[in-house]
Amino acid sequence: MTQPKRLFDFAYYALEKHPRPDAINTKIGGEWQSLSTQDFITKSEQLALGLIELGVQPGDKVAILSTTNRFEWNVCDQAILSVGAIDVPAYPNISSEDYAFIFNDASVKHVFLSDADLFAKVSEVKDRVSSLENIYGFVDIDGCSNWDVVFAMADEKHRDELNRRMAAVDEMDLATLIYTSGTTGVPKGVMLSHRNMSSNAYSSAQRLPVDKQAKGLSFLPLCHSYERVLVYVYMTAGVGVYYAESLETIGDNMREIHPHVFSAVPRLLEKVFDKIMAKGKALTGIKKAMFFWAVGLAKVYEHEGKGVFYNFQLKLARKLIFSKWKEALGGEVHTIASGAAALNPNLARIFAGAGINVQEGYGLTETSPVLTVNLPTGAGHKLGTVGTAIENVELKIAADGEILAKGPNIMMGYYNRPDLTAEVMTADGWFCTGDIGEIDAMGYLRITDRKKEIFKTGGGKYIAPQHMENIYKESSFVEQCMVAGEGRKHPVLFVQPNFVYLEDWCGLHDIAWTNASDMLKDQRIIDRIWKEIDEANANFGSWERVKKMHLCDTLWTVEDGQLTPTMKLRRKPILAMYADGFEAMYA
């Protein structure tokens, strides 16, 4: 096999080119459990035979839900696609109502899920989904059939039927329905074909400097197209995939397996950096001076270098200070793939200066998802951009600044919504991304904002909030923030403080901590956070600078609806939540 064409081809490609004893790994009961490449294929084929006996037909929809990444997810994915069915992955932290909408919209017949909480959610809506026949758990769950039941149905008499079905699957066939979380509105089912995702994975693999000796740590949800395609990328390159136990154990898991590559969303990298900086601020004497000397060097890093003396200093800083940063990431990491949202350019520069290769990419679920990937640090990497288009992808900028894309990875359309499909596809096949950007003479793309998020003030000036928010979030006091003010005389800012950092700061300044709500009324705290915001305002034109801020005493979460599963702001719910505070800033 020269190149995988269908999604289930990737496992067979890996078996032929670079089989591994640790192809997919999950930690169970405190011990890492491994599936070899052959084990994975054997188990997937067994489940596929069981699905045929169960009565699953080509074109049937089967949902996969899991709270954490685990090999069972991949086995289901492989088996469902092998029998010609269509899988419908969904986020574990959406509501029962969302499940009801997705299952009904897709006519889901079977659900595979990971735990009792998910079973409870699905059970709530089962009677409202007429197509739903069975629910299976990866583990023993009261009242739920174990997926072992389907394995027990496997019968070799269906082997020829399985082979016929696999041979009949065309790369242009629909493979998966991925319902976008969206920042507004109801979910849309993105139809992706085998060709959409397989071409994307194969082209993306050429940008990541990983090989068959490498280990990859995975913790972003597999139901998101970004992490899912990365697993196909790892199969292409021969990388062993290790699934983190949870977001809380990432650091421990890194030190256990010493990964060479992992993916991250910018918010996670921001949190990693905040923790590093907090440790640096806690140092004293010469150690603290050395720490901030090194960070200062990284802040002005340029790939082409800044002279012999600067390069000598940076080499020394990497040995004395930044080597410890790498140790915190397991000691072996040479590639971090960042995506799903914009990475703060200053943070990208600091990581590059520290010798940590962060390769930012750009794309959408509708583009399977990758459109561009930056090259490795020092090997074509261009700071402040998301790199150049991957192989077979074309990009151009429309007259209004919107990024348009064309290629084999562009979705088939939105399921059951030809009207919405027509809104984002031009007559000559270009997909309208909804993002604003610019492409330089060398083909590097720079994202400036989200088209729908740009707004006008009452004075007719345009405000690009995403860029501004990234600058404000550079403050250690700011966990999240949102710029608002459409149609008003000036923009304002909602700030969700970093309460952990704020409590530490209060302790250093003899301010007794009580609770978040009361502390945000303390004028000393208000003044200190405003000082950070006002200093950041210097980066913007006079019409852009926020004139007022509202401190929010609650955390913004995915579960409560303020953030998407990839940690992007859901602006309308946030604005509705603080409607009184918004009006008060203009009173």
C-alpha cells in the first residue's frame, strides 16, 4: 500500500510499513496496557464481525462517546468504518438535549460509550430517539450491555462479507459525521468522506518531524477532528500513541512515557507557561535573576539570530534554565502541535527561544481539519504565522479579507442542511472559512480574527477582539477575557481572573482572602488588575483600547456553556450572563 485511501486503511498501512508492539496504549488500574498494531487490527476485525451479526448495514450511523481517550474508541472507529457504516463521535461534556438533537438528526442506531455518567445522559433521551436500538459500555455499567456482547457475536462465517464490505467502500464515501460545537447556534453535522480525512492525515504527516521511534501523548478529545486526524498521522509515521489518563495527570504521564510529540490547544500552553512563570517568580536571589534573564532573551528571539553574543547567551540560557522546562514536558519532546485556536505570537516566540518546537496549525472541522502547518523551529518556521498550506490545499484571500480554501479535504457539506452548505461554499468550490487573514509573499498565513466576531463601535471603528484578548491574557492575573462593545462608544472588557495567582498575590500583600466574589470588590485588587489591562492597552490604537472592565467571579467552563470544547469563547452566552455588568460599564 503506497498511501491509505480509506480511514480503516491506516492500520493496515502501519502494519505493513512499521508495526509496533505499543501502537495504542491506555493506562488501566495504574498500569499501561498496550495494543500492538496486529492486536489492534485483530480486535477491530472481531468487533466488525460482531457488528455484522448485530445487523449493522452500510450507511448506518453508530455513535462513539468517551470521557477520556482510550483504545476502545479507536477499535470502534476502525470496526464501524470497516463494515461500511458511518461513525458519529460526540463530546462527553455536552448536554442530554444535545445528544437528543445529534442522535435524531443523524438517525443513530447504536451507541458505544465509556462510563455510567454518559450512560445516564443517553438513557435520559433514549425514548425520544426512535432510531436508537442499542447502547453498549466499554466497562461494566448497571443497566447497560457491555460491548463484550458484540464481540461474542463475532462469527467467522461473516469474514467474506466483511472483506466484501471493505472492498466496496470508496474513498469518496461518507465516513463520519462530526457535529461542530460552534460558538453560536445549534450543532451542525459536518460530513467528511474517507478521502477528506485520509488525504489530510497523509499530507499533515509530512509536516511533523516524527518517525517510527517516537511516542506521542494524546489528551485532546478524539471526537474532535484535530486529535482524531493526528492519530491517523501517528499511524502513518509509525508513532506509538499513549493516552493520558486525564487533563489533571498530563504532567505525570509525560514524565512516565517521555513523549516526543503531543498536541495542545493554546489555552493549555498558556497554562503551562503561567505555571512556569509562577515558579520563576517564587525564586529568590541569583536563581530568580537568571530565570528572568533567560525569559528576557526568549522574548526577543528571532530565527535568523541576533548576533554572536546573543546566540552565546541563548545557548547558555537553554542549558541552565530552559532545559528544566523541557524536563517538565518529559525531557524528550521535540514537537508540540498547536491548533484549534490562535496561539499568542509572544508565547510562540518565547517557546521558540527556549528551544521548544511548537508548530502551530490552522484549520476547521469542515476542512478535515488541517489547512496549514508551520514548519519546525529553525527549519522554515515563521513566527506570528500558522505556516503554509499543506500539500494539495489551496488558499486565497477574498476581497473582504476572508480566508478561502480548496482541496480534497473540504467537507462534503452539512448533513441535512443544504442551505447552510450553500452559505459557505462558492460556486467554483471554495470554502469560506469565516476567518480573516493575510498571506505573505512566501505563502505564510497570518490569522487576524474571526469574521463574525469583528464588530464596529458606535463611532464606526472596527474592533478585532481575538487579537486584543490574546494580549490581555498575557497578564498572570487574567485567566480568560472577552472584549465587547458592538455599537457602543468604546469597547469594554470582561475579565475572569486567575484566582490561583490572585490568591497568591493577596498573600504576598497581606490581603486576607475570603472568597472570589468578595475579593473582586476590593479596590486594591480592582486597581491592580486594571493596571495590567491599562498597560496592555498601549498595544492598541486609541479607538481600540478598553475603557472599562467587569471582573467576573465565576469560572467560564465548557459544561456551563461559556466555552466550546476546544476552549474558545461563546460570546453570546457570556454577554447574556453579564448583561447587567455590561450595561453598568456604559452607565
